[in-house]
Amino acid sequence: MDASLSPTLASAVNSATFPWLSLIVLLPSAAALLMPVLPGDPDDPRLPRSIALVALALDLGLMLWVFSRHFDGSLTSLQLVERVPWVPALGLEWSLAADGLSAPLVVLSGLVTLLSVAASWNISRKTRLYFGLMLLQASAQGLVFLSQDFLLFFLAWELELVPVYLLIAIWGGKQRQYAATKFILYTATASLLILISGLALALNGPFTLNLSELAARSPGGSFGLLCYLGFLVGFGVKLPMFPLHTWLPDAHGEANAPVSMLLAGVLLKMGGYALLRFNVQLLPDIHLQLAPALIVLGIVNIVYGALNAFAQDNVKRRIACSSVSHMGFVLLGIGAVDALGLSGAMLQMISHGLIAAAMFFVTGVFYERTETLSIPNMGGLAKVLPITFAFFLASSLASLALPGMSGFVSEITVFLGVTANDGFTTGFRVITVVLAAIGLVLTPVYLLSLCRRVFFGPRIPALAVVGDMNSRELLIGLCLLVPTLVIGFWPRVAIDLYEASTNGLATELAGHATVALAQLPVLG
């Protein structure tokens, strides 16, 4: 065993008996390679759609089997470790592993991607390219969550951008080129900061790209602060964090519904995951110093996103602003730095991934029937789309944190995490809770107002006769809403996957805080 391995990695490196994680990551890409050589009409969606659905269903089944049989959520160590030299000259390794921070998000990405492909039933143009990009996106997502080598993580992070850009630019709305260009400019610029910060950490001592070895260094001072800020801005764009969020409403407004499901259900979670993996785990001393600033940024996200939602007359743009608001709770939980706060941040990512994907899916259902997303141009749809209305209302209630649904459990956990932290003054905790509560109050106002304007009121004559959800769409909706109810009534089903990791991370932060206090000079 290499003596340079950290104790966490050393304890886990022998746990992998078969490259399960590599199989999970590479299976969708292998299916994507079939797309260019398929026979028949290149615009015929049946064969490429079937291949994508089968590959992603197998991949999701593999994820569930592997994490139920070979993953122990009670352990804090890395599991299913795979570590193979890839480009030794660069120090690049094919290094994959799972822990409580990554495993639930991998499953979430597998579920949302499969349902996004199932929601793409009516794609009829360049279908091989479309479903091939969906499959490549699935591989990139899994690699982001499972990579334990910084350069491998960065390559996956960049690879994920290309399919999303093309999916928006080719199959988006009238302003798709503008939205796709804005997306790639924001995210590519942010990636440069991530690369610089990661390489700086790798060169700060004996060169290594392994995340476990980088975490053992925990640099502080001005160097650590600059790296932390580089990561914060780079990952904050994807989260998205105010004021780096402006690409999101445009991207959602122009992307088709399945791509919006991916954006909200998976891509935003990459930003939250990366903040936990890099800012908190690699730079704990700096994170402890800047935690109050993250809470302030989270509050701004929550309130600003909610207020901005009122100004949107496009259904998808309003839901996008809602996502900005809800991801503010992730920042709030990460800033709380205690076990409850970190647990709430993880649960909020899982919950929001399901709820936002459901809302964008149902929006796509009635857009296919009405061909409009303009709120003033809709009305009375509840009479002609009663099942669609029921699903949209259920998604909205989950989003506004109705008790009994996952959004309530995650947001109340974040609140408890902030209030339970004795490291913050009482005044700071009270102000934080009051301001965040304002966002909670605004959420039902703009969501229920949206439901009222779209589904009630005078019926628009042009929308008088439209068909309701079919059995395929009903199944997709149930696959997203049932887990929100299960987690709402039985949150342990999700918490047990990551609790050991968030508790371990909180314990590590507490240890660094104790050391920092012990090093303070004693005033005579």
C-alpha cells in the first residue's frame, strides 16, 4: 500500500472487488457510441429512444443494486474504491469511490436522467444526436459525483457542459442560441477558476491530484482563502448563487422540458455537491471563517429568488427563479457547519432535484398541448387537464414545503441546523431565521398564484379542447412525486445514506474549530 494514502483511503482501497462504479459511469457512454451506426431513418426516434431508455434503466438498476448490496451508509470512509493510473505523466488517475455525499446524488441523477429521456418521447429531429447527448450527459454526471481525482473531476465537469449546450442550442426555443451561449460563457469562465484553484492546491506540497490526499493538507491563510474563493465562485455559478445566477432563467426559458428536468434535477446539485467536497472538505479552516458569509449569500438567494419569481410571466422562468430561491437553503445548510445543517443541505438537494424535475416535467406536458408558456395567455386549464393540474398542484405544494412532503423536512432541518449552532450569536441566528422565513412565506404566494392564473379563471378559447396526461406521462409524474412523499413521511430512507458522512464532516469541522481556538493567544 502506498504510504502517501490517507487513512480514510487506505481503509477503503481494498473494498472494491469489481469495478462497479466504472460500469455505472461508462454504460451510458457505451450506449451512446451505438447512435451513429444505427440503421434506418436518422430522424426516426424509435430505435435511439429505445436504446437510451434500456441503457439508462439498466444503469439505474445497477446503481440501486450496487448501493444496496455493496455500500454501507453507516461508514464515513470511501467505499467501492477504484484507483488505476491513467496518464502517469500528468499524475492523472482513473480514481472513483463513493461515500454518503456522492451515493444519493448518483442515484438521483440516474433517476432524473432516465425520466428525462422518457419525457423526450416526441423528439422527432436529429434523434440519434439528441439521445446520444442524453447518454453522454448521464456518464458525465456520474463521473462528477464519483471522481476522487481532481483532474478527472474537472474533465467530467467540462464534459457535462457540452451536451447541455448542444441540447439547448439545437432543441431549444426561439432564443435558444442566446441562452446556450450565455450558459457556456458563464460556466466556462467559472471552470477556469475551478481549474486554477485545484491545481494550486495540487502544487502546494508534493504534487497530487487525489482528493483524499489534498484534504489531509487543509491549507489556510491567504493561499487557502484565494483557493476557497475560486471554488466558491466557480461552483456558485452552477448552484446557482446570486449574483451568478442570471444564466439559469434564460436556459430554462429556452430549453425543452426534459433538458430543464436535467438542469434543475441534477446540474444544480453538482454545484452544491462540489461546495461540500472541495470548499468544506478540502479547506475546512477557511470554511469556518467564511461560514457566516455563506449564510448571508443563502439568505439573499432565498429572498431574491422568491421576489424575482413574481416578475416572471413565463411559467418555466418563474420555476427557474424558484430554484434559485430553494438552492439558497443549500448554502444556508453548508454555512451552518454543524451536522444538522449539512444534513439539511444534502436532503434539500435530493428533495429539490425531485420536486423541480416534476414541476418542469408537468410544465412540458401542458406546453405540448397548449404551445405556450405565457401565463397571461393561459387560463381555465383545470377543466380540460384535471390530471395535469393535480400533478402540478402536488409539485407546487411540495415546493412550498407542505408538511408531509420532502421539501418540508429538508428546509426545517436547515433551519434547525442554523439555530442549533452556538458558534453564531443569538442575534445573527434570529435575523437569519426571520429573513429565510420571509422567503418561505413568499413561495406559496407566487406558486399558488401561478396555479390560479394557469388552471383557473376564464378559459382561453384556443385551449378549450386539449388532451390530458397519458399513461406514460402519468408514470413519469408518479416516479418523481412518490419519492417526495416517501421522504416527507419517512426521511430516514434518504438520511441513512449520507448521515454518517455529514456527521463525520461536521466532526472534522468542529475539530478544526477547537484547534483554531486553542491557538489563539491568551490575553493576560
